[in-house]
Amino acid sequence: PWRNISFTTFWLMLFIFFSFRVKDYALFRGDFIHAMEFYFASIFVTSFVLNIRINSIRMNKELEDIAMHDYVTGVYNREAVVKRAKEYSGKNLALAIVTVESLDIYNDLFGAEFGDDVMNDFVSIIHEYFSEEDIYQLSRRKLVLISRYHSKYESDKG
């Protein structure tokens, strides 16, 4: 879009320069008005296209964020684990898989909303000890905790 504006500006200036030298003032004035109308219309269309592109990028970012988080607890989901697995390759990691076994009982006795509240409370407790990037939800009752750590050998070396 910016190339479009600079291209249009360049040709408009070239047109003004040559038409002013070649034509009489009355013809030049009419052509100049038409050229300026075209120029401002092209700027309007370009700004409209830019606005659409910016909104599209923003919406894609929001959709990606929604796709990477669990809608109940708000922590990263299975898709995020798969996407971030490449980042973790070759690093020292501590991994824990936590299953809330009694969640099915709470869901059966008190309903799914109560079970969701139990899971949210459990995740909020885990948030006290782990950062948001370390908690992933694999299923309704399974969490994966991934934390980077440095071995004693790496600490002494650095």
C-alpha cells in the first residue's frame, strides 16, 4: 500500500510538471483538478485496504490466542504443547503430568459447572508456583507442568 501511494505521488508530480509546461492554464487547471481527485481517491482506497489488513492481522492474532488456550481454565492447551515442543528441544526440563482423578466424581454429583470451578481453583493454586508458560491442559482433568531448570554442572560452568 505504501508503494502504491508513493507510485501515485510520483506520477502525479510528473503529470503536473509536464502538463503545466505543455498546456495552457485553463486546460491545466481542469486536468489538475481531475488528477488531485484521483490522487485523493487512491489515498482513500489505500488507507481502507491498510485498515482491512491491520484488522485481519489483529483478528488472526486473537484467533490464534483462542486456539492455544483452554476456554475454561485459560491455560495453554494441547495445541500449544505441540507448537512449543520445538522450543523445548535440547533443553533441561522438568515435566510433571497431573491428573485430577476426583473431577469426574464432582462432575457427576454436582454438575459440570462445579467441576469447572474445581479445576479453575486447582489451576489457580498451581499458578502460585508456576508461570503461565509452564502450565498446559491436555484434557478436562489432565495438566502438564513443564519447567526449565539448570543442572549443578551448568551453574558451576557459567
